Amino acid sequence: MTAAWVAALGATLLMQTMASFMTQSLPVIGPALTADFGLAPEAIGNLSALNAFGTVFFLAFGSPVLARLGPVRMLQAGAATAALGLLAVWIGTIPALVAAALLLGLGYGPTPPAGSRILAATAPAGHRTLIFSVKQAGAPAGGMLAGLVTAPIAHLFGWQVALAVCAACACLSAWSIQPLRRTLDAEREPTRPVHPRALFAPSTLIAPYRALGLSPGLPLLTLLAVSFSLVQGCLFAFTVTWLVEVHGLSLIAAGNAFAALQAAGVFARIFLGWLADRTGRPSLNLAMQGFVAAASVLLLANLPVGTGAGVIVAAAALAGFFAVSWNGIYLAEVARLVPRNQVSEATSGSTVFTFLGYVFGPALFALAVPASGGWALPMDAIAIQLALVAALATPRVLRGGRPG
């Protein structure tokens, strides 16, 4: 049994890392990409919003496909779809760039529900939050790879080569987990209908709303996750471009700061997941984390122009530690609040709303930069909204021990 959950964790961690590596590579090369396409620097936020919309689309309509193919096959299909999206950027037109962002999002879409389904079936209950957090550490790990690998390759050889390397890594990873399919896809439903009428049926459309009713704790937990996702989505989308445009850093230096933000998130997801298991109050931990995350983002956002690179890297790491390390605790709580046979449905439903934060956060941020005349006010706003939502959630969590 131990070997089973270790193998399951290894596979889900690998695919989470690769999914994030691909999606985060686009904003990492944002300054070069938007320049080549003749777009404003903040337009990278619109691409990130399209990316998140692709994920929302899968989460809203992809549950029947996941049930039919099984989580391992769905992770493989997602990696192939995202790799195709990266290669589509090579076409060099705006429509191709839009299609690429959507394909990246669709490819990322299976990662949360498929990973949760695999781990909910294999992870020991006493360490579930830690194990989910280790898996979710793959998200900032992939972002760290994007900062340390994609940015230098793009600088030396061009963004086309950088994206091709990402796509190749994803395809190799998808191939490597094939031996686990027989075991981890054993509960799939091979007769589940996946024709358009089944995918877009009214029952499918209302499934995310119905999923929030599976536990009284899910709605407020989801609201807190949406608030965190607004912050994380904007940090992931704009950090590199903001450092290049406002602080005058090179693409490689900004990529290093982005990698520091992500690396801190890797460690924090594991440490904070372990801490949540030890305290036995994961939802309260998450609410408290919201306050500290808001403060760390405010600190990063208000660094004066001319601040040394070392201080910028340290502030980025602090923001990464608290603001991008919430996902594993959140997904483990979703899995804890519902019966095992409803984990995939609850995860997909709750995550649909969470990913709306990734859609609207970067899109509104991109509009706010020219409207406010700078980057500081939009960054302050995303931090303040997280503090307000944490303040709303904390009393209810303290009263009931759960976010509902």
C-alpha cells in the first residue's frame, strides 16, 4: 500500500510540475513575446486570462471525459494538448497566440481533479494534507523551472526554442507515467458517454453549483481559494514583466526573481501542508495565511524603483512563500469535506470557481495598469482584497472549525 501511494504521488507531482512549467513559460517570456507580436507589455495578462479560461472550460465540461478515460490517461492527454498549444505560438499570428493560450489552459484542466482523484484513493488519511501539498508543490516547481530554464533559453536562442523544449519535456513526462495506468485507472467508466450532448447537457452546466452543496464547508472555502487565486494569478502573470518594465531588470534577472518566488512556494507548500496536518485545523491555517500573504504582496508591490536585485529577490521569495502555497491545503480540505466517491466532482466544481480568479484577476489587472497610470495600485488592490476575504472567513472558521 505504501508503494502504491508513493508511486501515485510521484506521478501526480511530475505531471503537476510539467503542467505548470508549460503554463508559466508563457508569462516568463512575456516581455519578448509581446514585443515580437507588437502588443503592450501588460497584454500578457490577457493571455494568462485566456489560459485560465481554457482550464475553467475543461473543469466545467470535462468530468465525463475524465470518468471515461481515467485520471492517468487524462493527465497524459492534458500534457499533449498543452504541448500542442506551445507549438502553436510558432505560427506567429495573434489568432494563433489566442488559440495557444486556450490550449494551454485546456491542457492544464485535468491536473486538479485527476490528481485529487488519484491521491484521494491512495493517500493515508493521517498525512493527506501533506501529500496533497507535496503534489501541489509541483505548481511552483514548474514555475521555478520556467524562470531558471525558459528565460535563459529564450534569451540565448529565442522564445521559439524555449517553448519547444517545454513541449518536449511534457511529452516525455506523459510517456513516463504510462506503466501506472492499469492500476490507477482501474476505476474508470469505459461506457460513460462523452458525446457533445452528454458533455453540454444542462446537468453538466449546473454541476459546479451543485458540487458546492456537497458540504456546508465548501462555499466559503471556495471563496477563500478564489481570493488567493486572484493574487497568485497576477503574481504569475505579471512579476517578470513588472520587474522588467518598472525596475529595469533584464529578462534573466527578472526570471531569477520569479524563480525565487516559485522556489519559496515549493518549500512553503510542503511545510505549510505538514503544519496543517499537525494543527488539525487546515481551514484556520489557510485563513491566517491570507493575512500574511496580503502583507507580503504589499511589501513586494511597494519596493521603490532602484531597489537592489538582492532585496527584490528576497521580497519575491517572501511573497511566494505565503501567497502561492495555499493550493494543497485547499484541495486536501475539499477532499476531506466530501465522501471519496464525490472527490472528483467536488474538486472540479470548486476549482471552476477558483480558476475564475485566474481568469478575471489578470484580465482586470491588465486593464487597471493603463487606467491607474502604473502598476502599484493594481498590485495593492489584489493584496487588500485577500486580507478582506481572510477577515470574513476567520470568525466562521473559529466558530465551527470548518470554513462553513
